[in-house]
Amino acid sequence: MEINYLDFSNKAMEQISGSGAFLSVKGKKRINTMTIGWGFIGYMWRKPIFIVAVRYSRFTYEQLKETDEFTVSIPLSSGMKKELAFCGSKSGKNYDKFSECRLTPVTGEKISAPYIKECDLHYECKIVYRQTLEAELIKDDAIKENYSNNDYHVMIYGEIVSCHS
């Protein structure tokens, strides 16, 4: 069922900052999902936007360079703690996370990236901008501690083209 992207945004942000959510992408050769614990839903450039943060070292980042689409699937009622833990600690280079976690990938309604059927809320996004965090612009030492190995995040801005439950 198509819904307004803001209808569940508070619950979505609570889940992302709590247990996390799934960021899924379809690369040239295969699909992958990873757990995200950071994200933003808002409005920019007269568009609804979902911003996700992905480190350069992640397999998902490599796949995001091959496409201009991603989905965010949010388990509002089921929790899916084991699946989120697995997808946040194992690399898609070495595992088929959908198979390992028994997650059902469903091709998006408006894009080709998959969403996860077992989740309650899905955002389908087309990438409109990518922005690298720059070390010299980080002013807070507590934030700098997150990057002791210089593995910075790239902020991926996706226009929300569909939101459904």
C-alpha cells in the first residue's frame, strides 16, 4: 500500500537509531543488503529525500557505485534483531545475506533494487547526490573518534520515489 513518506518517519527513525534497518542495492552482478544505524528522512531540492551513510570499505558502497537506486526496509513490528546483526557484521563479498537470513528480496515497485518482504515499511530511492565526509571539516572530537582508521562515510542522497507498507 503506497503511503506518504512522512507517515511513519518518526517510527522509522526510532528503528534505525535503535536496532537498525536494511539498505539494499542491486549491483551489476548481484543484490546485497546491509544494516544501517544512521539515516535521515527530509525534504531537499523540492524532493522527499532519504540520506544513508555508507563507509568506503563496505561492499554495499562498491555496489552503490554501479547503480543509482537503493531501498531502505524497516522492520517496525518484527524487530529482526538476528538478521540485522548478521547483515551488519558480515560482508556481502563473502555471504549471500538474503539466503543466510532467509530474507525475501522483492523487486521494487518503481525501481529495480529489492526491498525485503519481511519488513513493514519500505522506501524506494533514486540517488540524486553523493557527498564524502571530509576529515578537516569535522569539528567534534567525539565524531572524529568514529574514524580512527580513516574509513569515512559517503552520504548517499536518494529521492524517495515510493514509500509503502
